Amino acid sequence: MPPVRRRFRRQTGQRRYRKIFVIVVEGRKTELQYFAIFRQSNPAIHIQCLKGKHSASPSLLQTMEDRLETVDLKKSDEAWIVVDKDQWAKKADNFGFALSNPKFEYWLLLHFEDGKGCNSSQVCTQKLRSYFPDNDKGIDARETSKDKISDAIRRAKQKDNPPCEDWPRTTGTTVYKLAQKIL
């Protein structure tokens, strides 16, 4: 009598979909380091953080457009461009615009304080150095936690009242909208 063949069946299941955030930043160091923190803290999301070829807005937009041609974004995925200050924005349902005025470091400062009096790039950099003494346009991820990110979101929301539709005209940031969605 021939041996009985056993049938092996693989269980088919649904893999949990990892939401994708495609983020193009103009900064070469600080912004990339910052968004890498989210990658480490939440394995359910996938962040593709790309630096633009130049900090000019059209170049950042081109970098984003080039990347979106190679990535199949689902409706739940999002694409964001993070810049310091400029005169443009693109509107789409899943396209965000995160801008800090006067610069991205203002957003980082909100992790520690309310940013009062930070109305110039120089003042922002000076104030941030008290929290990151070795800051050479970089951050130490160990100095940032979910609690500090939540504090920054709360402070930025308080300053963004009423919420700006495109970018802050005075000192402020809309990076909190992106951080809030990622968390």
C-alpha cells in the first residue's frame, strides 16, 4: 500500500498594512534625523524621508513628484513636504504642507518651551542650543520622547489659533499636523 500523502496548507492571513508617509525635506541633516525617530517608535508605519536636491521649493516638489511615480500610494498613505519658509503650496486630499517660520528648529524648540521671542533664525538657533549644546545643525534622538513630541504638538496648536490653512504668516509651525498624524 502506497504511503498516504499529507497535504500541507499554508494559512493565508492578512498582513497588516503599514501606512506610508513619503516626506521630502529641504534640510540635509536635522529633519532627516528627526523623522527617523518616528520610524524607530512605530513599526506599523513606514516613513520614506527624502532630502531634496536643492532647498528651492520647485526642486523639493520635483523630488516628491519623482518619488510618487515609483510608489503606489493608497488612499490612507500621505505625502508631505517639510520646508522652512517659502511662497508656495500644493493642494490635494492626501498631500500635506508642513512649514516652520522662521525655520524647522522652531518646531524642535517647541519640544522644550513655548518658543516665545523666537522671531528670527538666529534667536531660534540660540535658544535651541541651550537644549542641544552640541547642536551643529543636528539633534540627539535620545533628547526626544513621545511626551516631548506631544508637548510640541500642544504648543504648536495653541500658537496656530485659528489654524492656518497653508503656512504660518508669523512665527509658527504646521509640522505638528504631520507629527500628530504619524503618532
